[in-house]
Amino acid sequence: MRYSGLRVIKEALTGHKGWKPTWRDATPQNHYDFLVIGGGGHGLATAYYLARNHGAKKIAVIEKGWIGGGNVGRNTTIVRSNYLLDGNEPFYEHSLKLWEGLEQDLNYNAMVSQRGILNLVHSDAQRDAFTRRGNAMILNGADADLMSTKDIQKRYPFLNVTDARFPIKGGLAQHRGGTVRHDAVAWGYARAADQLGVDIIQNCEVLGFRIESGKCLGVETSRGYIGASKVASCVAGSSGRLMAKAEMRLPIESHVLQAFVTEGLKPILPGVITFGAGHFYCSQSDKGGIVFGGDLDGYNSYAQRGNLPVVEDVCEGAMAIFPMLGRVRLLRMWGGIMDMSMDGSPIIDQTHIDSLYFNGGWCYGGFKATPASGWCYAHLLATDTPHEFATAFRFDRFAKGQNDR
Ligand SMILES: Cc1cc2nc3c(=O)[nH]c(=O)nc-3n(C[C@H](O)[C@H](O)[C@H](O)COP(=O)(O)OP(=O)(O)OC[C@H]3O[C@@H](n4cnc5c(N)ncnc54)[C@H](O)[C@@H]3O)c2cc1C
């Protein structure tokens, strides 16, 4: 069923009886060609691009909870491609281009909003660093704009640029960056994948891998054994815990990251803003809430909730640039589990176990990567060669000590 304005009118006039469930409630089959573990954004996008780009059949996504219950539905919705290093920038730019056409591709309103992102500069050294970054972005085909304090004052008149504790000395803007409604991305990919025949199996936890003579044959799940020609791990914050079941120890630690949303306000914040003298960033949702976050809780954890010291730190950052926020009431706060890799870049690679593949290490920036991650992981799974934009994201970089990622 295609969604369209006409369809909405027709359903409104006929009692909304024609809507169908967005995806089927699939029963696990005995064997699949591709079994993707993890129904987050990355797992669903992988399944979708496997079917769409590579014509793959017999694909399943297995999810221990529900679609959208992980980080894909917990993040602060920011998308951008303002990366510095050559191994990263083309990948994230590819992702931003995919975001730009995503709603037409999926026939789903994911509320892609290119409202722009601005990284504030508070010192001359920081301006040098951001100038370098902006040049690297432009060389890689992305957009970047070094804004003066005057330009910033014009666009964001509520920012105190002069007598603040951390005066604003300019900023690096990416006007094509912005926000996307996070759980709509999960639902959109799930629906589009389902329409291409992908089985989406919720409430099905992977409990172990069946590995014989160095080859992965399938997985033991809470709903029984499922065999597969290729098994693809894609569980973000649970990567360490899952791969330990295949006796793999990853260069990844799991940490909590918290996010916050205030009561709804009239439109005051036209884009995403990040503070440069601490870890704080914010935007305004379409419902009016100020959505913001900051640093990780600095200890290892698999809990989807955080602690108060980081709340204080984040609120200090907020007050440093937006003193007006001090009077706004906080509505909700929550946490997600981040798969922090040791060099801050992700991994999309085959493992040393035949037919077992790995996608993870997204740190706190994997939402923006969702389309490109699915695209490149599907390419790897279908062809057994890394996609040209993901050649830097392999396990062997840790053994070789490469530091250009
Ligand atoms: C508070 C917060 C703010 C963030 N803000 C941003 C942002 O603004 N921009 C940005 O780019 N990124 C952001 N991120 C990071 C981003 O959300 C993640 O990097 C990304 O969503 C991870 O990929 P995913 O969507 O596939 O993960 P998930 O949605 O977590 O998917 C993994 C799935 O695997 C499932 N799973 C785990 N173990 C098993 C098992 N054994 N069997 C079956 N299924 C299993 C989980 O239930 C989960 O649904 C933020 C994250 C958080 C928590």
C-alpha cells in the first residue's frame, strides 16, 4: 500500500478501515540466506538495501525487543557530514545524500529537516581547527561555511556573543545538516524492507551462535534455532555482549549516553547548535521541545539509563550559551547504550569466523550513518568485498595501528 495525500483523504472519508499493519508479524523460518541480528536503524537499513540494491531473497531481521526500542528511537536526531578524516568524510557525505532522498525512496515521512547545524567557536585555536575541518569537508564534496560572529548574531539573536563566560568567536556551519524523526526512520525502513519480502521478527533474542569447523551456521534464539548462509551482527550498544557469545573480544566499550527534552515552546531555535567549550548540543523538535544532550556517563554499562553528574554537566553547558533555558521545565530524560570504538570510527567487516559479519562501533554518532551503514554493510554481505566508502572501517586497522581514520 502506497502512502499519499489522496490515500489519507480516501481513508478519512471511509472510516480509516483500509490501513494495513506497517509490516507483517513474521514467523521465523528454518533457514535464511541472510540473517541480520538487531532491528535498529542499521539492521533494518541493511536488510532493505540487501533486497533493493542486490536483489537478495530470504532475508530476516531478528530483534530481541521491538523495532525502534534501541538507540534508533533514543537519539537526538541530528544528521550531518562534518567529518575531518579521509576515511570518514566520504562515508558520512554518502549518508547525508541518502537522507536527502530517503522519504521518496521509502515512501515514508521521516521528517527529514535540513535546518542546518552550527558548531560554535570560542577561541582562535578552535577557529583554526574548524577552518581545517571545513576545508576537508569541501575537498570531499560536502558543504561547509565558516560563519563570523556577526552572521551568527543575525541568525541566532538570542546567543550572547560578547560578554559571556565563553564568548562566541564564529562557527562552522553545515547548512545541509539537520534532524530526522528517529523512530520514523526505523518504521520507514521496516515497512519498505517488509514490502520487499524481508521477515521482521520481533521478541526474538539471539542467545548464541552455532559455529562448526570455523563456520557460522546459524543462531540459537529465544524462539529456537535459525540457520543462515550469512549471519550479520548489527546490535550497536550490545555488540560486546553478543560477539562474546562467538568468543570474540571487540575493541569496543559500552557506555551510557543520556538525552533530554523540555516542555514545548514556540519556535525559538532554527537549527542545531553545538557548544564548543564543553559537551552540549541542542535543537528544537517540531513539537516545540528543546532536545539536548552532552557527554557520555563515563563508566561501562549496558543500562539504558544514566546518572546525575552528567545531568549537571549538560545543564551547565546549556546555561553557558542559552541562559534563557534555565526557566524551561524538563519533560523527559533517558539513556541509550553506546558502542564506543577505541578510535571513534565504526567497523563494517567480516570476522575471522566464516559467514559471520560485524557492524558496530558507532559511538554516539551512528544515527546519521544509518543509510550509508546499511548500504555498505549490504554491499559487503552480498559481494564479500568492502564498499568503497567503508574500506577504512575494518578490524585490521587496530592490529596495524593505523591512525588516519
Ligand atoms: C541519547 C542518544 C543521543 C544520540 N544522538 C545522536 C545524534 O544526534 N546523531 C547521531 O548520529 N547519533 C546519535 N546517537 C547514536 C545513535 O543513536 C546510534 O549510534 C545508532 O542508533 C546505533 O545503531 P542502531 O540504530 O542500529 O542501534 P539500535 O537501535 O540500538 O539497534 C540495535 C538493536 O539490536 C537489538 N539487540 C541487541 N542484542 C540483541 C540480541 N542478542 N538479539 C537480537 N537483537 C538484539 C537491540 O534490542 C536493538 O534494537 C545517539 C544515541 C543516544 C543514546
